[in-house]
Amino acid sequence: MEWNSKDQSEWEVVDKTGWRNRENFGTIEDRSGVYILANKDLQVKYVGKAGAGRLVTRIKEALSEKKGYGATRVKVLYTNSDEKAISLKKKLVAKYKPVNNK
């Protein structure tokens, strides 16, 4: 399913990045949040979450594992707590049913 930008307006989201290339996703802050891996057409392939201080590491791990299969883009939705990241991830996985979240 293609990414819908309205989903970055969920109440848990306090900030967000634009879409970044998977090879050079740049200056992502190590805060709590959810990351979305998608292909060039923004078809969501994987939705992951990370607690504060682990976001960059989790994105790198996901991209090097099967979770990143077919993904060429990365987007981050920052939250202000681990609990909100968990809640947001559950919602997004239920909506998009990403193939690599199985």
C-alpha cells in the first residue's frame, strides 16, 4: 500500500523527516520513533520502531536484514516516548500490512 502523508499527522508524532535514500539517510536524530521503509513508489515495505538512542542503529540493522528487502527510501516519524512509538507502529502495521513485517 502506498504511503499516505496524512499518517504523519497522528497524535503520537511530534516531528518527522522527509523521504531519504536508503544509502544516505543523513542526519536522523537518535530519538524515539517509528521508521518506514518504502520503495521508489512509496509502497510501504516495513514499519519499525526504536527507543531513544537506538533509532539510527535500528534503521541500519533493518536495512541490512530482510526487513529492508525492496526498500529504497526511509522516513522517520519522531515520538516523545517509547510507548507512543509502540502505539504508532501498531497502527501503521495494521493499516499498511507491510510485506517485510511478517
